[in-house]
Amino acid sequence: MFEIIERKMIVPNLHLLTVHAPDVVEQIQPGQFVIIHAGEGAERIPLSAADWNSEDGTLTIIFMEVGTSTGMLAALKPGDQIPTVVGPLGKPTEIENFGTVICIGGCYGMGSIYPIVKALKEKGNTVITIMEGRSKNLLYWEEKLSGYSDKIIKLTRDGSYGYKGHIKKGEDIIRELGVKPDRVIANGCTTLSYMTTQEYKHFNVPIIVALNTIMIDGTGMCGVCRCTVEGKMKFACVDGPEFDGRYVDWEELAKRRKQYIGEEAFLVHHSGCGGY
């Protein structure tokens, strides 16, 4: 069993969860994920690592409360225990001295991009971090990200903080600054990853996106997370979760993600989770 050290809502509908998992923390690297099971009646959920502390063996993740299983996670309190924290899983982010790297985080991705930003800066890169959200009250960890970023750009779609706009506005700002990136990395929902790929591909540099696929076992056995990259079948759990977005079959990915919407809606409706 794994003890919950902290669980709190950090912005509306996004929760921080810190769990004691020293064996996972001992090996985890930026870009990797874990699979968490909240207990009986919950699904096993893949969640990216947002931070960890090797001294006390704690792992922190940021997750969105969207259904039955995440609702159960959101109800946990310090001292509670969960049966499963499996990891680290997936391939870590490639960290080298690339030059100038644009890191984009939206929603839970503002958390999962943090260890990547930190590692890139420690390798000597110039790191420009873009935080994206609908409104100011949905942005978080600005101070943590600023500590390892040469520049922070805040985007809110309602203009309540920083620049008004979406990912396209971020690209406009980068161009106005005269920056030529050597790499772009985006963490967040499928829409953010797709839009980043479309808006930044003219730079002709790798655009690394963490694919948010349906996943069950996380070890390549079930095949549910399969996607097509450069015309070849890949498993996001073992070949990814990061791929160059320029070569992802986004249409196929979108169709596969919609396969179980009906079942998910039914489970949420009958789960009894607060707020649904």
C-alpha cells in the first residue's frame, strides 16, 4: 500500500497528489509516468510525474478530476492509502543541450512539464516556458517554472493574465521576440498538442508531444494505446509517451480517444462522485 502525503485542489478541477513511493522515485526521470489505482471500483490511470523528492521518497502528480476514478483520487486525504503506484513507465524525455527550447504546458501539463524544464535548464539550454489556460485562476506553479526558465510567457484565452490568446498567440510572441527554437516540447491535452504541432511546425524543428492515449496496463501488452507515427504502429506506453508531433496521425488518434465516451459518461453518471 502507498500512503497519501498530500492531496489538494490547486486550481478549479485540478488536484495535486503526493504519495510515498520511494522505489518509483529512485528511478523516475522527466517525461515518464506512473499508473495509479485508487482502489476497488476505480480504473488504473496513467498520470505523468510532476515532481519528486529522492530524500523522502515522495512523488507528486497533477491530475484533472473528470470521472469516477479521478473523483476517487480527488476524495483522498493525507494518511489514506492506495494499492497501486506502478512505475516509472514510458521512455524519459530526451535531455541534451539543444540550444533554445520552447516548453509549453496547459492544464495538467503545467505540472508535468516542470521536471522537463528543470532538466533542460540544468543541461545549459535557454528555456522559454509558455503557460496556457482559459483564465488566470487556472494557471499554477509559475514560481516553480520561473526558477528554471529564461522567460515565462503567460497566455489566457480571456486575457485575465499575461497575453490574451491561445497557442497561436504564443507563436506570434516567439516570432516577435526574434527567437528561433531548436526544439519545442508540449505537455497537456490532445488539443493543445495538436495545435502546437500545427502552429510551430514551420520552425522545422522537433515538436515533442506527450500523447494522451487510452491506456490499460502500461507495458505494451494490451495494445489499447496504439497510435500511428511516421506510418508505423507505436504503443504510447512503451514507445512513448513522447513523439514528434509532426509525424503523428492526429485524425486516427482523435477517433480512438472517442471510442468509449458513452461508457465513460454512463459510469460518471452512476458513480455517486461529488459534482457529477
